[in-house]
Amino acid sequence: MPRRYVQTARAEAAQETRRAILDAARATLLGDGPLTVGIGEIAARSGVARSTVYAIFGSRAGLLAALSDDVLHGAGLDEVIDAYFDPDPVRAIERSFHAATRMFAADREAFARMQVLAKI
């Protein structure tokens, strides 16, 4: 049986780069001054080339979608989804409402700025 070749170090490095870019995008989103999320600034903050950001996320829109997903899941989206699927409909509504409230409160500033970006 042929031995399977796994590039663990490379996969970990790619994951670290992706995380660094998302962290830089978040810092840019929450920074002082005008609300801009430029690829050049994010690349510089994360220590990678602009082409690396595009290679990982495809576009600015792809990066913003990944950032939104990261913020949502980090703030508790999984709890909201779990509550939504409660078999008791009344309890599902109550749990969903409370979970969503906790989620938005957990990262209020990021959600507010993402809503503004969505409108722009």
C-alpha cells in the first residue's frame, strides 16, 4: 500500500496566514477614522502580499464574506442555529431570540460596522 503524503506544516502555515489576514481585516474594520477595508492595508497589516489575500479569498467581497462569517461564528451563530432547531416552537423562538441577542451583544461594534459596509 502506498504511503500517503500529508503536508501538515504547509496546511498549518496556510491556516495561520488566513487567520492573520482575517485578524488584520478585523483590526482595519474596527480602526479609527473612515470606514474602509482596503486590501492593501490589510495585506500590509498581516505581513503578506496583496496577491496572497486575493489567492486565499478571491476578491475583496470574498474577504468581507469570510470576515463576516468569522465574526458571526465567533460571536455565537452556532448557538442561534441550535436554538432555531429546537423541536418545541415556542422554546425555539425564545431560545433563538436570546441567543441572537447574546451574539450581537458579544461583538456589537463589528456588527454595526459590517452593517454600514453592507449598505455602502
